[in-house]
Amino acid sequence: MITMARIYCLDANVLIQAWQKYYNPKFCPDYWEILIELGKHGRIFIPELVFEEIVRTEDDLSKWLKASNIPIAKISEQVTKHIRMILEDYPLLVDNTKARSLADPWVIAHSLSQNATVVTKEEKVTAINSKRIKIPNVCDGMGVRCINDFQLIDELNINFKCSIA
């Protein structure tokens, strides 16, 4: 039986938090090299709006992403249909007043379009009185598989090598 390799759609926070906090390329270059390889093999991609969100700040992550050649998913007619459905059913996903989470629905729409797994650092909101909703909540409601970056590393059997420089 032939099984197709899963593909993964990365949310911006997966790259931003890893760069700033726990996989900075100064001490974990393997993480970034592996992401480039996964991109070359079509296993990961980022939506166009996630790319734009990251590169609008001219910093080292922005420079790395531009040079990485990780596939950038463009907005298609199918993605647009999914985005309408998502925003109609889950209007609290985006915080327009503070211009936050603007790419979040696009991550889900692209994942629906490409039958991909969402990879995000967001966690499901369980509070009944919450005014916000998060990517994992919407993914659950729409039948989209959603994991975090640590689960991605585990699923793909990624191992990092450590050494003294």
C-alpha cells in the first residue's frame, strides 16, 4: 500500500518563536537547515500572508526566510472560498482592531485547500467567556489536523546534533 507523505502548513509563530526563543540559529542551526530541506521536498509550505507578515520586519529571520526557498502558497480561488467560509463561521479568529492574527484564517484556508496539517504554537481556547478564538479551535471545527512544532519534530523523526563550537 502506498501512502502519501503528509504536508504541513506553518503558522508565522512557529518560525518567529523558534528564532527568538529556543532554536536560534546561533545554537541550533540544524532546525533551520531541516526546514529548508523539508521545503525543498515539498513537505512544508507557508501561506503568502504568513510570508508577508514575517518579511515586513527587516531582521535576520526575514532575511533567512527570503533566502530559504520554502514554498509560499499563493491565494487561489479555492483558498478564497475557504476563507469566506472560515470568516463567516469564525469571525472572532481575527482581531481587526489591533491588526492581529490577520494571517490565521489563511493558514487554515491553505491547509484545507492542500489537505495539509496546520503547525502552530497557538493552543486551543477552552474558556467559555473568551472573546477570542484560536487556530486549533477553528481547525477542530473544520476537520483540519492541527499540531505544534514539537509534534512536527516528533512526527518527522527529526534529530538535532549538538557539539561544542
